[in-house]
Amino acid sequence: MASPPEKINEQLALSIQYYASKISDINTRIRILEEKIGSLSEKSKITENTLLSNFKEVNEKISENDEKTNELQKEILSMKDTIEVMLKQMKLFANKNDYKTLERYVNLFKPLQFLTKEEITQLIRREMGR
């Protein structure tokens, strides 16, 4: 049998061995956690960079769309002005009554039956030649 101081030394050695094993386990767990934290940190940076990149792209597209919208508004205003000018000019066109009056005068005068200067000259020469 072991003497009491040897027993104490043996118990002390077992306790030290037990606690050393626990400390080793804790150190292993800490290293694993540090690796996971490092990995999460990298993923977080990648995600942050991706978000920033996407944010910039979205802002650029919004700016482009704003510019296109402004251009379209200018074009619409220009078209509106052109239509207004056309409508004003159309008001100056002859209306149905004006057209009918003009048609009556044309039918009354029958301009297709008028003689040209050459026809009159020929007619005078022919009559004088008789």
C-alpha cells in the first residue's frame, strides 16, 4: 500500500493530468472557434463587398433611369409643343363651308374651258389669215 504522501502525490498527479486534459480540450475548442470566427469574418467581408457593389450598381441604374426619364419628359414636351403648333395651323385650314363656296366658284367659272395665251394667239392669226 502506498504511504499517505505518495497517495497525495498520486492524486495530485491524477488531478494535474485531468486538468491538463481539460485545458487541452478547451484550447482545441478555442482554436476551432477562432477558425470559425475567421471564416465568418471573411464571409462577412465578402458579403459586405458584394452588397456595396450591388448598391453602387443599383444607384447607377437609378441615375441612368432618372436621365432617361428626364429625356423622355423633354421629348414629350417637345411633341406637345409641336402638336399645339399643328392644331393652331389646322385652325387656319379651310373648313367645309369654305371648301363648298370655293367649289361653287370653280364650277361657275369653269377654268378648264379658259383659253391659254397661245390658243388666243393662234385663234387671232387664224381669223386674220382668212
